[in-house]
Amino acid sequence: MFRKIIKQTTRKEGEIIDITPEIIKAIRESKVQNGLVHLFVQHSTAALTTIEFEPGVLSDFRRSLWILAPDNVDYAHNTRWGDGNGRSHVKAALIGPSLTLPLGEGELMCGTWQQTVLLELDVNAGRERTIICTIMEN
Amino acid sequence: MFRKIIKQTTRKEGEIIDITPEIIKAIRESKVQNGLVHLFVQHSTAALTTIEFEPGVLSDFRRSLWILAPDNVDYAHNTRWGDGNGRSHVKAALIGPSLTLPLGEGELMCGTWQQTVLLELDVNAGRERTIICTIMEN
Amino acid sequence: MFRKIIKQTTRKEGEIIDITPEIIKAIRESKVQNGLVHLFVQHSTAALTTIEFEPGVLSDFRRSLWILAPDNVDYAHNTRWGDGNGRSHVKAALIGPSLTLPLGEGELMCGTWQQTVLLELDVNAGRERTIICTIMEN
């Protein structure tokens, strides 16, 4: 098992960051050829998924998340805690914090248009996010 | 590999149970220090995710699931089978049954506000739910 | 570790294919008795989940995906690229490409009404889809 902590600084709500290059770097450092790459984002207002990293799709994706958790309704979390990020928690719980990718011959076995992304969902900007990358060899 | 069956009795639709203490118990029993913890809920009307375990957030999350699968529309599943849980199946398929968490130095590597939860989505109350916890050492 | 490439030809948008028999075949070939089965669909307009494989539920599930990403709105991806599958990308990113299932005594440890399915979400029909099945023994 190889483990690496990936840090990403985000700037604003709705930001989507392609972390594929960081994952490839971790694979190179691990020297593992075949196995699984597990990713976990250690926060309740961020999430991980795969998507074609194209500005149009990213904007369409943000709109669908807005349907699920609109900006213009009240959130019980905000009423209780006043931190204004109720919608951020809801989106993160729906998409989920973890993702596992296959690794073959030292390469990520993803599709050409399938990048791994970190979703910054919090309304509070300028955060450092921690992603735990675990590479399992077998 | 260490495996433990976690049983949880649920009481009503929309109930969200923090199963983090049960996972920590399984980790202690396994004596594994580093690896991955895989969780799988063995039912088609329940799901697993991570969320801040705070009543306001949980209530906001339930409302978003309602947007996806409202209570007040007809479901083809209900028409065919008459068991009334069409919306439960839809929500469970969207969130998913499986979750993998990193384990380091004998501790779950989750964020402070990031609990692991079982979602009881079925309209039929008083069920015993089975979660399969597998700990992989490497 | 045992790895097998599963190929599935799909015919139309919204098609949901039960791939459980293919997974069981891979388990038999691997001869692995205990561990985890990881599945990954190598495309940005397809996804994997578990669901009761019953026509009513499948139809209810498609309707919920339509709420998230309706057919009758404009997509920035379509405007930029003209390939018409903006909604397909959004649905796939929300559900996700990966799934991990527990394996015990040579059998999938899923519920009776819990089948593993490939969702064909692309508007362009007649595609061959690749699912990478990795079986980890430990």
C-alpha cells in the first residue's frame, strides 16, 4: 500500500478542479503497476467524481446541483448555525467523498474524456482541501 | 482481510443513523492499522454516505431527496407491486450502497464533521439492515 | 488480483442493463473466494449503480434522472460541441462510474433485490461500453 496526501487550494463555491495530474504523480511515486487507486476527500462540503473536463459540461453540472439544492430556499442548517453552507453539505452528501479507479500497467484505466475532479461546494472561499490517495497493489 | 457484519434496526422512512461508532469498533477488533475500510449496505431501499451529523443538515438532505423522488407523484413500481416504496428504490439507486474510507494508524481518516451514515429510505418501518464491513490491509 | 474486461453493447439512451451475470462469471474465472469486486465504467456518459431490476423501478429511476437533467432545457456543452449529450454527462457525473461489492465464499454478498446495473445515458445509441472488473483477494 502506498499513501499520499494531495492538497488543493480552492477559491470559490462551484469550482471544479481536475486532479488527474496529481493522481498520476502519486502513481509514478508509488511505482505500483497494477491495482486500485482510492481517493477520499476529507471534508463534508466537497466531493469527488469523474467528468469530461470541458467548461460547458462543468457549467451544466453546476446547474443540476442547483436543482437538487437551490440557492434561494432556506436551510435548517443555516438557521441553526448561521454559516450559510446548508446547500454545500447537501450536494456533498449526494455526490459522495470517495472514488476508486483501476490501475493497469502503471496507468489510470479511465476513458479519454473522463477526468477525476474535486468539487468545491462550500460557500466560504479560499480553503485548502485534503484528498487522501491510497494505492492498493495486489 | 477482516470482515464484520453490522446490524442496525431502523424505525422510519428518512431516518439517518450515524454508524461511525460501529465502524470504529470493527477497526479495533480487526487490529488493522493501515488500509481501507469498505462498507456495503445489502438492501435496495437503503444507502450509505458521509455527512455532518447535525439535525439541520439531515433535514435539508431529506428535502433534497424529496426533490429527486417526490412523495406526491405516482410510481410505476407501486402500480405494479403495490408496496408503495417506488421513491425508496429511486433514492437508494441515486446515492448508492457502497463507500470506501481510508484507515491510517488504526484511525478512520475522515474529517471532523464527516460522519458515515446509513439512510433508511423505505416507507415500511422497523427493519433490520445489514451492512458488510470489510477491512483491507496492504 | 484478477482483472477482466466486460464489454456491453447498448442500444439506446436510458437503457439499464443487469450486469450481475457477467460479474458472477468473472468471480468464477478468478477462483477468488473472499475479497472485494471493484467495477469501473470507462466512459463519461455511462454509470454504475445497484437497483431492483424490475421494469417499474427502472422507469421511476429514469424519471428522477430527468428531474436532475431535463431533456427540454439548453446545455452549454451542446452549444459548444453540438453533440447533444450535455444531459448524459451531467447524469453520469452525479451517479458515478465506480462501485465496489463484497465477495464472500465465492459469492457476491448483495441483497436478493439488489442487482448491479450499467446505465447507458448517452443520446447516441449503439455503443460498446467497457467495464473494468477487478477482484481483490486479501
